[in-house]
Amino acid sequence: MAGFVDFISVFGTQAESRGQRFCGFKVRSRVSSPDLTVCDGLGRSGLYYQMCYNLRSAGGGINHIWTIRQAVFHHQFDIKEGTALWISAKGDPEMKKMMHSHVKHLENSHFHDVGSCFASTLIIHRLHSKWCTRGWLEYIEYLEGELEVSCCPIGYITEAHGLLESRQRAGSTYVRADAGLDF
């Protein structure tokens, strides 16, 4: 699938990682008539779906240096034979360790028919999704802190915090963030 090459091309040193390739998802399917990939010996019926996507997670935070880490995944599932092909690319061994620790627990009983084979592929997609949630909360909190420091003089922050505490003590349930502050 050509989409995999598109996603792989963003690996490496980048001046800016924005735009259409930040995250993406591409799909291709052949479910009604077989194509030229039919090969009984490899468990390929020519009826399949393919998907390719990249995900990112936030990492680091050591000495206030954050990195946005990416992984690219290609998945092909044969809907007649129940066979699957996975190609994963990531810049360090973290994903390999995570996948190995979960996949080794899948038993042969998970692969007795096409439906159970398909369900097993969803476990892998779930692991990918779980990986991409790592680090974002901490990264956003870091960015909020940086924004406060660069945008709000300390006096205003102290004044706002005091105003918020006094309104909370008075029982107010709603306090505007900029209440009482003149910028």
C-alpha cells in the first residue's frame, strides 16, 4: 500500500512536523472479487482489506525537552482465510517490547475461525491506540505552564489565584478566569 511509504517518509529529522502528515489513516479493500494477489500457499484469497495509519505520542519531559514520537502501521487482513499481515515501524524498540509482551499471550484458540482471527487483530489495534495516548497529559500540562510563564506576569497570576481562593471560600461555584484582572 502506497500510504505506508507516505507515512514512513516523515521519519527522520524535521524542522517542523505539521500539516497533513501529522496523523493519517488510509484504507483499501477488495471484498467482492479477488485480485491478482491470490496465492493459496500463503493463505491469500485475494479478498482483503488493508489499512495504514500513523500515530504519535508525546515523550520525554527530561530537562523540559519533549519529543513527539511516531509509529507507522500497515495491516492487511484476508477476509476469507483469516490471515493477517502486519508491518510496523517505530524509531526505537519500545513498540516491539509492548507488542511482544501482549501477543505472546494470544493462544491458538484465538485463531479457530475467520471471526476470531479478526477479533485478534483488534487487540493489536487497541495496543497501538493505547501507545499513542502516552505522555500527552504531561506534555499539555508542561505547555500550559510555559504559556502561563510567558504570557502572564507573576503579579497577575498571584492576584488571580488569591481572587479565586476568596470566591471559593465565599461559596461561589463559578469564577471567570480573568475576573478582576485588567491586562
